[in-house]
Amino acid sequence: MPPYCTANFKRPQNGPRFSIPFGRGVPSVMRTMYESQTDRDNEQGVITFACREWGYDAHKLPISYGLDYALSKENKIVGYAEVKRRHNLKDKYPTIFIAQHKWMSARALELPCIWVVAWNDSIGYINFNTPYEYIAMGGRKDRSDPADQEPMVHWDTNKFITLWMRGHDES
């Protein structure tokens, strides 16, 4: 199986053709962006903390890459990271999910790709090559945007490697 697949969608009456290159960045069909400056600031704080722990530098990637950051050491890219902030405790739900197209983008790259998640009580990460629990339809339902419902890849939150946990940072 190739590292990515391409689906072509045609509009009726000889309309424009859209090519959606899964695993190779963002689809060429544009959709509403909901990310706020607060979201970007939260992500930057999380990746800065993680990179300080690992000894890497983080470089924000253009949206076309499908992932948030390139990670480098001595100016050489060593991997990529997707960063999310979840406003709940890590153990509130048994799994955490990400859009399948993000997972496919990460899997298509040759270098390691990780997903860094900050919960209210901890920060953890997982390699996108870690076996997932299942894939199911899901997503947000609070914005009345049908594009928010899509295939989601679920991982057990216990598979995340802990970088920080509330109450364990006092020395």
C-alpha cells in the first residue's frame, strides 16, 4: 500500500475538480479555521516546555504541512509534532482522539512524529506509530459544522508518556 492515497471529487455539471491528497498536507478544499490566538499561544507554551525537556528547538510549520511543529537539534530536523490542549483531566475519558487525516499526514513522513497533549493535570506524548485502539466517526458537535464530523483515531490515554504531572513538579 502506498504511503498516501488520493481521492478525486467532482462537482456536478462540469464543476471544478478538487484533489484531496491525504497524508500530504491540508486538502485543497478550504474550510473554516477555528483556531484562535489563545489556542496558538497554548500550543506554543506546551511545545516550548516539551522541547526544553528534550533539548530540541520547535519551528512552527505552515498549515500546508498538516502538523504543527518541526523539531530540530543543531538546526537539523529530527521529527515533527502535533500539539493539542485539552481542558479536562487526563483520566476523564479512556481514550483521546485526533482526526484521521492528521494521523495519515504524520505517518506519511519519514521522520518520527509525535502528538503532545496538555491536559489540566498533565502533559504527555505519544508516537503516531503507536498502535491505536480503534477508528470511529466523531468530532465536535458544538459548531454546527458538518465537516467537524470525520473519522477519528483513538488512543488509550494510558499509552501516553508523561512529561509533567500536577503535584510532581515540586523539588
